[in-house]
Amino acid sequence: MPADPHADAQRRAAAGARLVLRGIMLNTALAAVKIAGGVLGHSYALVADGMESTLDIISSATVWAGLRFSVRPPDANHPYGHGKAEPLAALAVALGTFIAAIWIGWYAVNAIITTHPGPHGFTLPLLAGVVVVKLWLSRRMARVGASAGSMAMGAEAWHQGADAVTSAAAFIGIAIAVIGVKGYEAADGWAALLAAVVIVFTGVRVFQRAFDEAMDVAVPAELLGEIRAVALQVPGVHGLDKCRVRRSGLSLLVDIQIKVDAGLTVRRGHEIAHDVKNALLNSSFAISDVSVHVEPAEN
């Protein structure tokens, strides 16, 4: 008997959810530190960065909810499972990214057109630490998301990376404002504006990937070929007509048509179909359900 695919998906989702919760706690602390440092250090870029981290908390909470909901087993109302919660959570993250970019852009323009004291130098080591932490969290989420096959965690990793870019841009702008002569006070505002543009491009990429998955985009050709190869190795399978694969949350759903000897009994053809299904469920591709259709092989 194949291992329970839903239990495996739940295990991977739980590991991802734990990391997301740690990210929420980290973002809460970073948002407080950055906003306080920006206010005390007269840095619009740092305040804007702190506001973006505040939105990250909402984004991370959405991803956490999407992970937990997407691995619920199928029920009467959702016979194909709840996997669509994953790309929907990723779409929410993308929209949150756009909101963050607008928020930061507004602060940046205000910093550019408004006369204000130059930022203090103590904000530089603060931002350097933030960049390091955010890059670590982004890479960690990307690895866990790739291992779990989670679109939402991948989107969140991009979002955390965008926050690191925002902090790095703020660092550069503040450094110019601190080191530069009079008239460079708005440098951190220009840095924040540049970061907002980068975040918009990040949001577009995340939105496109999440939208594609919500629309059941085809899996990569290499993965499709590997799945077909597993089915073709089952004794009694003479070929394949169609093989369609779509992602559902952390798992894959397969719809496949196999060719068997036309002279076989219905029972034997049914047994081969079960063998194909079990082979795919037992594979390493995180497949949660397989629909097998049997066709007679042409002589």
C-alpha cells in the first residue's frame, strides 16, 4: 500500500508553518526597531522600511493560514482537496507587496519634497543587521518552500528578499546623507523610492507565478517526463496516450491514460491501472491522487 500522501503533505506544511511563525515574530521585532530607529534617527527610509515590515506580518500570517488550510484532506464539498489555498495565499502576498510599494513610495516622495534633518549615523549598523537577518530568512524560506513544494512560501521568500532590498537601499541612502555635504538630506528618500520600484517588480513576478498556479499551469516538462517514465516502467503498460499533471497545494494530481494489451481481461487491465497508480503514489514526486484510464494498445 502506498504511504498516505496527505500525511506527508501535512508534515511538510507543518515544517513550513513553524518557519513562517518564527518569521512573524522576527518581523514584529524588526518593525518595532526600524520604526523607532527611523523616528529617532530622522530617516524616512527607515520608517518606510519599518512600515513594510509591518505589512510583512500580515503577509506571513496569510501564508501560515494558507499552508495549514491547503493540506486538509478532501471532503464532500472539496473532492479535490484544499490545495488552491496555496496559490490564493501567494496572490494575497503579491497584493500585499504592491501595497507596501505604494506605502514606501508615498513616504519616499514626502522625504524628497519636505525639508527635514539629515538621518543619524547610528541607523547604519541597525540597517546592516536587518539586511543580514532578512537575507537569511529569505534564503531559509526559499529552501523550505522548495522542499515542501509550496508556492506561498516561495512568494513569502521573495517578499522577505524584497524587504532586504528595501533595507539595503535605505542603508545606501542614509550613508550618502550622513557622509554627504548639506543638501544630501533627501538621499534616503530617493533610496526608499528606488526600493519601492524594486518591490513592484518583485510583486509582479510573485503575482504571475501564483496566478499561473491558480489557473492550473502545466508542470515543467522535465517533471512531466519523469512521471511518465515511472508509469511506463510498470509491467503490462505498452505506452501512454495522455499524461496531465497539475499542482494542488503541496501535492500533485495526475490524470493519465495507459495502453495495455487489447486481449487482456477487464480484471487484468484494472490490476495494471492500480499498479500504475500505486507506483506514482509511492514515487518521490509528492503525488496525492492519480486517475488512470485504460486504452487498448494498437497492434
